[in-house]
Amino acid sequence: MVFKKDGSMVVLGSSIGSGGEGIIYQTPQGCAKIYKSPSIASENLPKVVKLRSLYWQNRNRKEYKEVLSHVLVPHHLLFDRGGRFVGFLMSCLPDTDTMILVNYLSYTDMKRMVFPWDMKTRAEIVFRITSYVLALSGLSILPIDLNDQNIFIHISHSSPEVFFIDTDSYQVERVPARVIAGDIAPPEFFGGITLATEKSMVYVLSTIVHRIIMDGFSPFQFVRRSDISLFDVKRRGLSPLRHENLRPPKGYPPMGRLGALKDIIARSIDPDRRNRPTLLQFYKHVEMWKTSVENL
């Protein structure tokens, strides 16, 4: 058992998930993330405190109510009997019909039609992810570690909901992100974890959006004629979206599927972040693309 700041007891139930830093438990008050070591807990404490504070300050504000019910940020800090910080309480994911994004983008599952893969459903998922990222940026939170294992999709009555997990890996105010997955990391992070900017977030977001629309393909996949690493590809901005002479791999969908997003995604993955659009500009293009898909 663990305790909230006011001393009330929280009984940990069964483990429902585990990651590199902590274990998730079911509790009567929601879900608890308990860190695997005191050093990990201590390192995450400043960020968890900020996230908790932002949640309670903004959870009832109209513009943030939806996003803070779908982004699993800390609600309460948790301590052991000795008063040491060990984790936090948060909301839980829906019990049923929830799929992690990496599985949603799985070609095998796509063929089995486990979830709807029609473009209108994908447009709604893309729109919700983009709108949540934009809203979080208004709270000085950049979900820079928004990889395909930190996003869950819940589809009920054909209307998708999107949930973000592992929020303690995000950049909050000027406390940098601790982890950024290599396949979505922008080139400015190749030298090590540093302070992200809005333009760094646009790079990550555009990569995720492209993968959802284009059957899981990365914007950096093409038929390579020489031995070149993904890091070099991204450092040079090599993508079929940016260079017409690069041939997409077998199975890559028609590029026309991207519609109004093709050019802005190409700009968003520019290795020079000064050339990337703002989050608001990206959001407006996603909104325009979603409308065009709905009108088909």
C-alpha cells in the first residue's frame, strides 16, 4: 500500500502494465504508476509536481476539460510509509475496446479489421491527437515522447477516442523530456536530450500523423540505393514528400491520400527547425484535411 499527501491510504490491486520506469496498478481511486526505484522516482518528481498542479488548475476550464480527461496526467502524488515519493495516481484507460496505436497500425490487424481503418475514422484520430497536442502546448506541456506506444485508441459506436499515456516523459515548462523514441526524434535531439521547442513538437506530430494516414509507413521510408542510416536520412531530410526522385517502398499508399497535408508534413520534417510551421498552422491544415475527407 501507498499513501496520498493527506495521509489517506491507497491499496494497490493487480498490476495491469509495466514499462521501463514503472509498474501500473489498479486501485479503488484509479490507476497508480509506481516507479521501480527511488532514483527514478526522485528524477521524475519535479515534472510530476508540475503536471499535477496544471491538472488541478485547468481541469474544469472549458478549453482544457476534454484534453485533460484523455491525457493521463498525475492527479495525486503517492508516498511510501517513510514519506518518500514513489509514484502518482491518474485516470485509467477504458476497460474494453482499447488498442495501442502501434497495434492499430499493424498490417496484420488491419487485414483482420479488428478496428475500423476507414479514412474518416483515421481523420478523427489524427484530428484529436493534433488538437490535444495544441491544447497541451497552451499549458506549457510538449508531449515530445508521443510515440506509437504512448497513444491508445478507444472506439465505441464507431466514434474514436484518443488517450495519451506516459505523460511523465513529456517536457513540462522548462523541465525537458527524459526520453524521445529514435524513430520520431527530430535531428536536433541526435546529440542527446535537450530542451524541445514548438517546432520540435511539430516534427514529432507530423511523423505520427503521416503513419496513421499512410498505413503505418514513416515519411522517411523509400527504396534506398546505398547504405545510409535513419539518422543520416533525417539529418538530410530525405523523404519522398520532399524529393520526387526518391521512390516510396512497396505497399506505400498513393500520396494523394495526404491531400492538403502533403506539403505541410514535408515542411514539418525539415531538418532545419526554423523552416517548420507552427503547431497552430499544422492544426489548421489537419482541420482542413479532415473536412475534405468527411465530404468524400
